Amino acid sequence: MAMREMTGDDCRALLARSSLGRLGCSLEDQPYVVPINFAYEGDYLYFFATYGQKIKWMRANPRVCVQVDEIAGQFQWQSVIAVGSYQELEEPRFELELAHARKLLERPYRWWLNVLAERQLKSDEELIPPLFFRVRIESLSGLDNVSESETAG
Amino acid sequence: MAMREMTGDDCRALLARSSLGRLGCSLEDQPYVVPINFAYEGDYLYFFATYGQKIKWMRANPRVCVQVDEIAGQFQWQSVIAVGSYQELEEPRFELELAHARKLLERPYRWWLNVLAERQLKSDEELIPPLFFRVRIESLSGLDNVSESETAG
């Protein structure tokens, strides 16, 4: 077993083949971490969410951290950490980016619309449209926990 | 599909059967998230780690967040968030707690000692003993994303 730092290319490759990450935000130095679907492209990670604690906090403090991993076993994993800044994709300013984010996140977004539609059928609950946002990646690092056979090859 | 809040008992049950979580810490409102093994008991989550960014940050700001989930599929998951405070298990003050943490984390800790021993055989690298710490849980919440068949039952 050995632990080694991942190259930038390896980090980006992991982001590209993943769709679930953990988003960390912070308010008055209280951290908060949630699992969230994302899509990666270029220097950005794209997300959607309904308004709640994380959106409120990221509007107040746009500094975020996104952690993504692939865990094959308790002692065999890769983990990437992207540090960056929150950017809400509001219209009209981010009209093109918003359409792009919708397309990139089509599958989870469509699922989410179904959940909302079902919820509405059952109650008088007001429809809360999801917000789209992206995180501009400012730094990227990763650790790879590989078995000896792989490192020796 | 429906999303519902988990009870405290359900949150604790998830912590009890899990061994991997994501630890979020923060320094000057920059969040940082890492995957980490833990053991849960009572009001505490127990961990070990070698000295590095997260330890440095948690010593400076003991407010942390630990997120633990069980993900059966992209749209079927449970997620628990524990907010609490960092407490380093130093001797002599925490001698008993330290012995207890070592016992609770025996399996990953033993694996870690092997990694360190192998590393030492190969290089002149100085042995860095791991630190043990615990997080005192101050609040606990969870979301359960269940299928209709289960909620209707």
C-alpha cells in the first residue's frame, strides 16, 4: 500500500467520471457538508439545489470546497479536493450558462422535477424551483491510495 | 420518491453501522472537506489522522461538521450531518479516552501502522505517529430519500 499525490490530469479525470460529491461551505467559521450531484466541465463544477441552508450560506460566503472520491474498499480509494468559489446562475446575466448547466445536469434535474411534481399533486405545497449554480475551481489536489502491485508495475 | 427527515435514533443507527465519513473543517471561512474513517459511540465520533492541514485547522477552529451517508443508488440515499467540536485526545489528560479510541479504531489503525512501517523500510522518512481525536456531537440531523413503496407500507 502507498499513498501518492494525484496529477492535475488524474484529478480532472476523476471529476469527469463522477456525478456525486460532497460540498463544503462555511458561515462564521462553522463548516457544513452535504452530498450533492454535480457535472464537471472545464474549470467549473455545475450543481442545482433548492433554496436552503447551503444556498443561504454560499450567498453570504462564496468560498467552497468540493470533495469527490472513488472508494473501492476501506483501504483503496482516490479522493480529489477542489477549492473554489460559488457563482449562482441567475437570469438574465447567466442565461447561456444556465441553459448549459440544465443540459449537463439533465438526468438528475429531470428526476428532481418528477419529485416536485409528485409532491405538488399530494399537497398544497408551493413549488420551489431549483437554483443552478457553479463552482469555479481555483485549486485542485488529490490523493491516490494504491496497492503495491500497481505502484511496482 | 420522497424525502423525509430522519429521527435521532435513525441518525445514530446510521452512524453506528458506518465507518467512513466526510469531515468538514474551516479556517477564516474557507471550508475544507476530507474523507476519513471513524467510530461512533455515545455522543462522540472517534478518529485518527497524521498531522496535516485538517489537524492544524481544527486546532485553530474546533467547529466541525461530519457528514455520513449510505448511497444505494443515485436517487436512493440516507445522509446524516453531525455538527460538533474537535477535541484532541492528548496524554496525560485523555489517557483513558485515547486507549478507548485506539480500541474502537483498531482495524483501520492497524492498517495504518503497516503503511507507516512499510514507508519507513523504504526511506529515511521520519515516523509520524497518528493523532487521535474525537468530535463531540452537538446536533444531529438526517435526510432519507426513500421510494414510494416504502413510504406507503
